[in-house]
Amino acid sequence: MVSPPSGPASVAIDHPPSPERLDGSVALITGANSGIGLETAVALATRGATVIGAVRNRAKGERALEHIIARSGNESVEMLPLDLADLATVSALATSLEGRTIDLLINNAGLILGERTETAQGFETMFGVNHLGHFYLTRRLLPRLRGVADPEPDDYLMRRAIPSRVINIASAAHHLAPRGIPFGRLAHRRIGLWNALGVYGESKLANVAFTRSLANRLDPTRVVVHSVHPGSVASEFAMDGDVSSRMERWLRPIEQRVLITAGQGAETPVFAATSVLCGRSSGTYWVRKRPGTVGRRARSTVHAEHLWQLSERLLAQAGYPVPPVPELRAPVVVG
């Protein structure tokens, strides 16, 4: 067994062969150089997928690339630069992928901070990285998803047993935002009272709400969208394996009591990305391979739509407008 490239949150496990082979498929995973993202990359590469990791730290990305290849035996792995705290790099990544087709988009990278900071475009960092950066990346890459790009949907269904998928790594921490997402504060960029766990919970609520809104806009026979709570994993609190020193001291006692490894935490994202069952529905919140219970605000279509519209407006104001969601023709299945 090959040792992981970074700390205990990336404890390596061997992923056994899966009946859901992914030969010929392409998977893009943000934050693929540590923790759940790394283990997800190994699992998908083991199943035969071409894996594209999108990472902030180039050196860590190179180490992760070697690690993934060594454990999976699959050399179809590459690492591309992405800093979700700077929309310019998100745009650059999306542009670099033009002309390529993606089957699985796994929005995994995220962070929690003990102090308030801002992204390059002036957004609160946890909201900007955990939600807005992934919202922008997903909207830019929708035309690249095979279920959207394939010109013949009927032929697509014949060739592919499962639709393309967008998997958003959310968290049970979305329950920490029972009042919902503070749209007024976000729209006017007010600071207000600072509560790290509350703001983190709001960003995870945004992941769940975005999943539902996107699922409602796409033909589920072509593209399905799911959100996932991977379980209580220490690496949930890191972005590319990094946290602020103050938050790290606060989290260390929790990490010592963590129930599952990053490898175990990757099981549900991999399940959502590969299983036939998850290809038969869209918009589901999965917890340990089972449909989970979401909070009241996460169930609200109005709340989710408000977030969708606000996200588009904030991105446009920052100079990064999103393209419209592609209109997909419902396929005709001939019996």
C-alpha cells in the first residue's frame, strides 16, 4: 500500500474493483490532492476513469498525482491549477477544458476558517470557496458534460448506461444554519456578527440548495445532480489540506475522536458518482449511501431559487457572468 501524500486525514485504503466500471469516462474533482478528494480520485481511477484533479497547490498536486497512479495502476491522471478563492483561476480552468468532454464533476474542495477573510473578488471566503466558486465552475462546465454535449440523446442513452453527474460535497453542517442563507448580508457584503461554524453551515446549506435548483433545471436522463454528506471526516474542515492555525487548534480534539477515515468518507461520493441507483434520481442529499434528511430551509424551493438568482447577480457584478443553463431535449426511448 502506498502512503498518502499528506497527514492522517488521507489514510490510504485499497479500493476493490467495482462493477460500475468507468473506462472511457472523464472525472473532474476539485481538491483532489488530499482527504476525501484524494480518496475519491483513487477510487475513480481504479475503476478506469480518466481523472482530472483541480488543485490550489501545485506541489501537493504533483505528489497526489503520483500517489493516485501508484495506488490505482491507472496513468490517465492529471492535475490542473484551481483556486476557488479567485474566480479568475476558475474561469481559466473552464477555458482550458474547452473541447474536452466530462462525465463526472465532483465539487469537493472546501474550507472552514476561524477568522473572516475575503476572496480575490471581495466575497466572504467560506461562501466564496464552498459555494460561489463551485457554482461558477459548474455553470461554465455544463456545456462540457457528456450528457449535454452529445448531439444525439437517443444514441447517448444507448451508449451510456448512466447519465453524466454533478456531485456536490455538502455536509450535515447545513443544519447549523436553521435560519437559512443571509441573502441581505451577502448581497450588500455586510460583515455583521461573525460565527465561523454558522457561516460554514450557511455555505453547506448553499451546496444543498444549489444541488436542488440545478437538478430542477436539467433533464435527469442526461445529467443528474446530487449532494453528499460524506460522514464525520477530519478533512471536511480543510481546503487542499490547509486550515488556519487557530481553527486547527480548535479542531484537533474533534479530529482525535473522528469516526471515519477519508477513505471511508469517500465511499458515499463514489457511490453517488457511479452507482446505477443514483443515476435513477436527481437532487437527492445522500448520507452514508442512503437518502438523508435535509433541514427546512434546504427543502425550500423559494430559498434555493433566491440563492440561484443572487449567485448569478454577484458573479455578474464581479465581472464573471455565467452562461445560461443548456436546454436539453428529452430523449425518445424506443422499446
